Amino acid sequence: MTSNAQMSEDDWEQLALEALAELGWAPTAGAAIAPGTGERDSWSDPVITSRFLEALRRLNPTVPLDLLHQAMADILTPRSQDAITENQRIHEWVVAGYRGLSWTDQDGVEQNPTLRLISADPAENDWLAVNQVTLVDRDHERRFDVVLFVNGLPVTVLELKKAGSAKADVAAAHAQLQTYLREFPMAFRSLCSLSRVTACSPSTAPRSPR
């Protein structure tokens, strides 16, 4: 049996995915959602647009599909290059819903719905835990250890480090997360948290509320 000290970071990633699976997250590999698979559209953006659109359809069944495409484009298109501003914008829509659509239905009644991006009912959401998620933008390339997605939106990035590693201290964690934020500011526009986890126990894995 491999001891904690002998385990590689890949071993810890697999252990984390197993723990997340027990908590309701569906584990998969980054290659399975990479651009070209029908999941992510771009190497510079971690959003899984296919899953996000499917969630919009599932949670807002009375809204025409072409308008859901329009809403998705508006939600995901940045208004600025400031990560905090963009994060706040999407956070408000996640919490209160998106109100940016208006149309007249077949009965001549004007419709102005509030779209749900994430349901209050956990069973209606798509929970995905992905390891080795690659982002490439200009001269930068990063590979995140584990990213948690809800309805295709990345909500948490987990960076796993072995206990006792010289690079596992708080200062190094803060510096690395700041580097990610500087290099890929728009990649974090829907995140709720960025976490550096010292890999010593899977018991602190984020729990899906379902």
C-alpha cells in the first residue's frame, strides 16, 4: 500500500476525485471536456458551453431555444477585463436570475422571464469534477489540478499539494492563485472559490448539496 509520503500529485488527484464522487460530483478527465469534444469551446475559457446551454433549457423550458442562445452569449461575454467586476456580474445572475430577454408569444402576450442559471433543487443541476483542466491564452498555459463545475460553469479551482512540500505554504498558495488570476482573469468570472489544498486527507472535499 502506498504511503502518503510516496503518493504523487496525480495519486492525490485521483483520491480527490473518488472522494468528490462519493459526495455527488461526477468525476471526469480534462481531456474529455477539451475543445473539440463538444464540451468547451475555447482553450482560454473553462466554461462548458454545451452543459450550460442544456441547463438553461432544462431550467427554463418555456423560453424559445434561440433566445436561450442569445441569453447565454450575453451572460458569457465579458463587459470588461476586470475579474472582480465580471465575477460580481455573473454572481448576481446566478443568485437572482438573468433578466435580459423579452418577446411576444403566440397569444400576443409580452414575456419578460427571469432565467435560472442554477436551481435551488440540487437534483436539477449538473455537478462535474474535472482534473487536469488546461487553459491556454497568448503566451500562457496552465493546467489546473481539479475544477468543479455546476451546470457547465466553473465554480471552484482546487490546487493539490503534498503535505510537507516546500511549495505548500500559504504564501506560495496566494502567489500562485494571483498568477492564475493575472494570466486568465476572465476564466474566473463565475468562480465562487479558489482553493489550495494540502493533500493529506480527502475528508475536506467540497460537498455537492444533493
